[in-house]
Amino acid sequence: MRVHIATDHAAFELKEYLVQRLLADGVDVVDHGAATLDPDDDYPPFILACAEAVVAEPGSLGIVLGGSGNGEQIAANKVPGVRAALAASVELARLAREHNDANVVALGGRMQPLEEGYAIVRAFLDTPFSQGERHVRRIAMINTYESRRG
């Protein structure tokens, strides 16, 4: 499994922790930055690069991180083909994959301890899309709307 990950300064510690844990799990991780802790950096360039990489590589998943995860989810969702979900719990992460076939998860580095963040990410990565007819239909509606908007 290939996972793309990105953050700004606000979740730098969480990103570093997740990269190490996921690598130890045997996950192929591509780190889109930030490479160093810079309190003045801005998240959009890192997040957009990560989201674009997920779309360019079907089957890969993404993790975008920030202080709350809100701005990062919004930025990632601007990339056509991304379905980013903000997950503040293991249950929300599972539902994002099962029901919405989310391909990017957003977390807030200031919202939970590191280990809980890892559990949320692991639930997201380990949960397959249910392929339920109603979920497929709803995602198709979203994709149709997105394709008409250009």
C-alpha cells in the first residue's frame, strides 16, 4: 500500500510519528512535507501536492494534517478526484472509507494524542470501501457533479 502524507508546522510532530509507525508497519510512505519544522510555513502547497499525488496514483491513499485538520481537508477537496474526510475518531475514519470511499483522511495534530492519531489513521487505511449499492450511487452523483464543474 502506498500512502501520501503532508502537513505544515501545526502537525509536524504527528506527521513524523505517523511516518515512522507506518514505515514500521511496512507501508510505502511518500512524505510531501513539511521537511522541517517552520512555524511560518503555510499548509496549502504541501496538502495540494499530497492530494494531487493520490489522484495521480489510483489505489493510493492520503493523510493530510494540520492544527485542526479543517483547512487541510478543504484544500485537499479542491483537487478533482479527492474525497477527503476529517476524522476525529476511529469510527469516523472507518465510516469515511466504508461509506464514502474517501481517499484522503484529515487529522488535527492538536486534537488528539499521537497514539490516538495513529489509531485513526490505521482504521482509515485498514478499512475497505463497502461497495454498497447506495454508497456507489451517491459517490457517482458527486463525481458527476464534479466533472460538470470542471
